[in-house]
Amino acid sequence: MNPFSSGTRLRDMIRAIRACKTAAEERGVVRKECAAIRASISENDPDYRHRNLAKLMFIHMLGYPTHFGQMECLKLIASPGFPEKRIGYLGLMLLLDERQEVLMLVTNSIKQDLNHTNQYIVGLALCALGNICSAEMARDLAPEIERLLQFRDPNIRKKAALCSIRIIKKVPDLAENFVNPVAALLKEKHHGVLITGVQLCADLCKVSAEALEYFRKKCTDGLVKVLKDVANSPYAPEYDISGISDPFLHIRLLKVLRVLGQGDADASDSMNDILAQVATKTESNKNAGNAILYECVETIMNIEDNGGLRVLAINILGRFLSNRDNNIRYVALNMLMRAIAVDSKAVQRHRATILECVKDSDPSIRKRALDLVYLLVNETNVKPLTKELTEHLEVSDPEFKGHLTAKICSIVEKFSHEKIWYIDQMLKVLSEAGNYVKDEVWHALIVVITNASDLHGYAVRSLYRAVQKARDQETLFRVAVWCIGEYGEMLVNNFGRLDIEEPATVTESDAVDVLETSIKIHSCDLTSQAMCLIALLKLSSRFPSCSQRINNIIGRYKGSFVLELQQRATEFNSIIERHQNMRSSLAERMPVLDEATFSGRRAGSVPAAVSTSQGVSVNLPNGSAKLSTAHVADLLDLSLDDAPAPSSSGGEFLQDLLGVNLMPVSLQPDANQAQKRGSDVLLDLLSIGTPPAQSSPSTPQVLSSNTDNRSPLDILDRLSTPSAPSAQVSSTGGNSSMLDLLNGLPSSPPTSEGNGPAHSSVTAFESSSLRLTFNISKQPGNPQMTLIDSSFTNKSQDVFTDFIFQAAVPKFLQLQLDPASGNSLPANGNGSITQKLRITNSQHGKKSLVMRIRISYKVNNKDVLEEGQVSNFPRDL
């Protein structure tokens, strides 16, 4: 026989395909077999039709196209015999889906088979309908399925119930037709029929409020009785699993009781006793028992309030945490996180067990337990919990330290009512895992230290001791360098020593030694080295006896290959050697930083501002293009490593004392762009050719460089002469935010270009159930950048879940979407989802913004998709 004729057996074809050694050889075998099948189909050969379809199903499972054989399925289904129908229905379920138009042709055949006298053929039709039923087929065949729910054979009733689940999901309007038959199914004795009836009841409650109310009133007591009978039933071999009678039915019953009891006090009261019985009598030494206990806890936590039951449920979860199975512990931690909002005190009792889970070897359990500990922290337990977490930080795995460090820092910041405790805890974290700490954390620590005037000495001495023990921690080194530069004389003089401190003697030379040694250790980090040079400049003013040594240390970097360090070293060297009369003014302490303003900027809730010790506050342009870096207070104006664009320099919280920029050359704007973007440029005392700043009568005068190309040292010489004026006021344009090197005051507030929102809200999209609002503002100093805060509001009475927003723009626009604030939108406008967008218009002034949007979500487990175009943006964007 020809190996590729239509009469080839299925096993021979499989053997030939498996014998292929290459993909090309396999494609050749499949191609020849498909050609033989096509020839057989064209000849309308009924003898091998079932064999051809079986081979097509195997070819389909290998991923090859088999659409040419779809009609063969319909012909076999129309055959009178059971074997042909079985192959036909199997091919129908495998080769077709509900989107195929061919499926419409099989509706009549399925209807005839549903009324067939042979119950096995009826079962085939029900299986096919339950797998590929479309909405049109559901409407046409629903009466037949409703009739079969009362069929004499329990297997047919079970399959009809499963088929009904698909029908009501496809056409929820048909739900009311199945309410009464389902009520009858809930009284069945056959467990197979009963479990499908319970599942059908639960799905009906989800798609129909009327069905939910009906089952609450008519069936709650009956379901409670069924669960009690199952829980107390004697041993039955056909249902027993690990000594528990039908755990699958247990779980289905608990789930439907959860649906019925949620939001209904009467229904909840009627099931309290059986839930308590299941929770106390179910054995937890087997996996089947743990599954039942978990569903019981889930039900207790979702029905109406019963304090005693909830304590019992949380205690069960506490027992789960001691289980050796990682899966059981993980689901217990997940459930406890939800239980905190319901009964925090009951969860607090298991705090010690939860803390042990933080030290678990499984990374998933560690992270989930840490999240739970974070939620457990309150005013009364913050110190012992922080101590436990900090001690674990010393021995934790490197891959877990980042997550653990972030949580500890967040806890300390949230509950730090005592600044000395805050400083101590942050020093411990920086000493153990300083390389894992984010920039905003150590920036916040410096802000707190500057505001704690009575702790300046304590902080600098503590940092001095810590940095000597942990020199490899980069973040610790930066904070220590900053504080030594600001409060170095307190370190040497033991100024403000507290009773809890151990006496220690530190000389001026020791302080310089720390900086000299550390700058060598951190030679690869440009930011740390630049901070160290500034600290040395300040110490040269505070420690005159070490001035020459400091000058020699700084001088080593005059030949650095890094242009920034070379420039700093040259300028600082000149200040120390030739400009003694102005060095003390340049090396003054930084003004006290405003904590409230810094916290507000981190949260993004208030405009950027710098408050000086003289009480003058001036807004700075918030030009950040990336939220994760905009709220960071760069105390020395050292650009962040992940700065996404030059515009981020305009959003720094403090300007550098000497106004230098460590941004990579590839990211720096050209000269023309820098002149146009006045709000992003600092007028550095030592800069060359920077544009002058605009002044107003109410603005303090500042030192201003001319626009000629004088060298930095010539400018210093001119400023240091007695005849040189102390300040010059520029009358030319520009709106740079500048810091006076003598008093730290900004020159003038920015113009309206950098003052936040430039336009009002725009309703971008609105339907009968959803409204989308765009709050538009401009990027300061960058007219091409538009910032949009989108807000989604649900106008309907149903909660939207799995909410996803998508947008597309033309090629002349660049769009950046931040993550949304959530994926669940409350009903009736009781809350909103927010999402930030950034649009860069390369044709600004020529073309307006335009956007296509797509919004997808689920309502009652039904997918909804809405689309539209937004073209009502203001024309000047």
C-alpha cells in the first residue's frame, strides 16, 4: 500500500512522522499526507472519512493548517452511527471554535442528536456544545438543554448542567430560564449531578441579581443541610479521598455559600454553625483537608461579620504558617494580608510566626511575609519589628536585601517620631546594605539631619564611626562626606555630645584622613568623588591648619581624565591658594532644608520650593521627565545616574553650591537649546558664557557673570578685588533659578512657563458607563513636552475589573505611559484610576496633539472594549 494513500492507518502516519530527523523532513511527510487526504475528500470516499479526520486531528496538534477538513467533521456528525459521530464531534471540538462560520451549519445536527434515543449520542452532543457553543447556538438550543436537565440518566443531567454554564456565560439573558431547574438539581443525591448543579448555581448568582436573591431565600438552608450531610457522611469508597468524603463537593458548596452570604446578614447567620463545624472537625494533616480549610476560611472572611468565626479562621491560617508545604504557607500569607483589614488584632497574635517566614529559604515566601510584616507595623510595635528586620538584614541573601532594605526604610520614615531613633536606624541600614538604598532615602536622611540642630554633632560622629567600619557602602560614604563637610568642627570639638555617646577624640587630621582614604576607595563613582572634593573645600575653611594638606589632595585631581573632577579641582585649588578672603563665604553651611517641602515633592503633591533660613521661599521649576527621579533632592546638584533627559536638571530640589552638572555629555543639550531653556540653567559663579538672569525689585540681588568669555580665574580675581561690587543685577531676559553663593537666595521666581498647569481639564472620552478626563500641564522649560494626568471614572453600577488603558499617537509624537494606579474601578464614581502620560511633540507649533485610545475591562466576568479618538487638545500643545 502506498504509505501516503488515504487508506494509511493513523499509527503508520505517526510512525513516519516520528522517524523524521529534521523539521524539513517532517514538513514533507505532512505535506504528502495532507495531499492524500485532500484527494480522498474530493473523491467523497466515505470508507476512510473517519480515518482521514483522525489523521487531520493529529496534524492539527502538530501545528499545521487543517481548515480543508472542517466539512468532513460535519459529514461524520450527520452519520447515523455512534463511532462516526464520536470522531466527528471530537474533530469539531478540536478543529473548530465558536468564531468559525462553518459552525452554523452543525446547529441542526446537534439539535437532532440532543433528541436522540441513544443517551451516548446525546452525551456527545452535550460535550461538543459545552466546548464550542456560540451565542447564536446558545439561543437556539437553550430549550433542549433546559429539558435535558430533567433527563432520567444522571450522566446526561450532569453534562446538561455543565453545558448550561457555558450558555449563561455566553447569553446572560437566558439565566432566568435555568433558575427553577437548578433549584431541583441542588436536591440531587448523585454527587456528580450535585456538584455541577452547585457550580451552575454559583455562576447564575454572578450573572443575575434576581437569581442571587432567589437562591438566598429558597436554597441557602438546603445547601447548608447538604454540606452538613457531606461533612458527617460515613465512609464511602467511591467518594473518599485521604479519609475525607468528596472534598471537591465540600469546596464547591463552600464557594456557593460564600456567594450567597456576602452582603446578606440573614444568609450568613444560617451558615455560621456549619462553617464552625467544618473549620474545627476537618483534619489538616492531609492536602485534601487543607484545601477544605482554606475555602472555609475564605468563606468566613467574605460573609457578614462574625467576630468569633473570623478569629477561628485566622488561627487556622496561623497553623498553615507552621506547615512544611511552601504552597500552604504562601496562600496563608496571602489570606492574612487580606485579613488585616478585617481583624488586625487577631493577625498580630501570629507576628512571631510571620517573622520566622521572613527568614525562610523560599524567596516567594520571604517577600510575601515581609509585605505582611510591613502591614502589621503600628505605633506600638514599630521598634521591636524594626529591630528584628534590621538584625535579619545582616544575614539575608544579597538578592533579598534590596526588597528588605526598602521596607525597613519605609517603616522608619513612616513611624519616625524621634529623630535620633530615625538617624540610628538609618545608619544601621546604610552600614549593612547601603549599596541597596535608593537615592531618595539618603537624601531624606540628610534633610532630617539638617533640621535636627541639636543632633548635628551626634550625627556626624556616628557617621564618622560607621564609615570607618563599612567603607565599601557607597551610600553611607556619601552621607558621611556631606555631614563631615558641613559639621566637621563639631566632630573635632565633640560639640553637642549626648549622654548615650562614648567619649572619643578625633583630630582635624583624622577627619581629613577619612575623606582622603574614602575618595580612593570610591574612585569609580563620580558623584562620591565630586562630593568629597566639595567637603574638602569646606574643611579647608574650617581647619586652617590642614589647609595645605587639603590643597595637595585636591590638586591630585587637576590632571583627572574626568573633566568634571578636573574642573572642580582646578577651581577649588585656586580658591584655596589665591582667594582666601572669599573662601569662608563660599564654604558656609547649607541652609536648613524644609522637610515638609521635600516630603511633598517626593509624593508629588506640592510645587517644588526651597526654603532658606532667612524665611524666603521661591518656587523652582519641576522639569523632571521621570517621576522616580523628580522627587529626589540632589543636595549637591549631582545628576542622577538614571537621568532620562537634560530637562531633569531643572527639577532638582537644591542647586549645587557651585552649580556644576555631572550629566553625561551625550545627554547634555547644545548651546542653543540651553539658552532657550532658561529655567534649566544655573548661573554658576565659575561658569563661562551662561545667560544672565532676569531680576525684579522684590528679588534679592545675586552674583551674575557677564556673557563674555572671561576665564573662571579672571572672574575670581575681579570678584576678590575691593572695588568689585558684591552683586550685579542683570537686566536682560532669562528665567534661571540661581543660588547666591553668599546668602543662598534665588534670584527671581520662574516665569509662567515653569509654573505647572498651562491648561484646564479636557474630557477626552465619555460613554454611558465611563468617563476619561485629561488634566494637562506643560513641561517647564521644554515647550515640546506635555504632561497629562488621566483620570478614569466609572459611571455604572458595576465594578470594572482587569482595567487596561492603551493609547497610540502619530510618528511626530512620542508617548510615554506610566503604570496605572490600579486595575479595579469602583462603581458609581466612588473612586478613580489615574495614569500619567508624557507626550513630546516634535512638530510643536505646527501640528496639534492627537491620540487614539483603547480601554478594556471586565464587567461581571464579561469582556468590554471601548475605543475612541482624542482630538480636542488645546492647539498650542
